[in-house]
Amino acid sequence: MFVLYCAVCDRRTLLGVDEVDWVENLTRGVISVSGHCPLGHDAVILTGDAFTPHADPRCFGPAPRVWTKPVNRLRGWLRTRFEMSRDLPGPFYRF
């Protein structure tokens, strides 16, 4: 199924596989799917690999080990010094 936008009707509808008139490979990664809206207007959908979202190349991976080792060491030190309890304090209990 494809989401079809008809500019004449100014609305979106679903286009089933049996309602597709023509499929054409325009260039590498761009596919053109032709069909009709429910009112009979011609509409074209551009789809393919060129329209799928990819990972942002500006985002870097995880932090280098240079930073994670000292943080893990500090976390371990804090754990030994402070008791970690997930129990609720007494005033929050209902008897």
C-alpha cells in the first residue's frame, strides 16, 4: 500500500497494490508509481531508496574509552560510599 496525495482533491488516501497503474524505475534509488485517487484524478508517487531516511553522518558513535573508563571508576567509587536503595520512604506507604 502507498499513501497517495492528490493535489486536485487536496487530501491523502491509501493506494492499494491492485490500484497501481504503472511502476517505472526513473534513476538509481527513485521509483515512480502511477495511480488514481478515489475521485479518478491522476497522481504519481515517488518512492525508493533515495527517499528512505539514513543515519545522520554528523552524529558520532559512542564516547571513546578515554572518557568512559574514568566515569565508570567514579560510578564504582560512589556506589561503595553511598547505599543505593529503591524502597520508598515511610511517609509514602499507605497502611
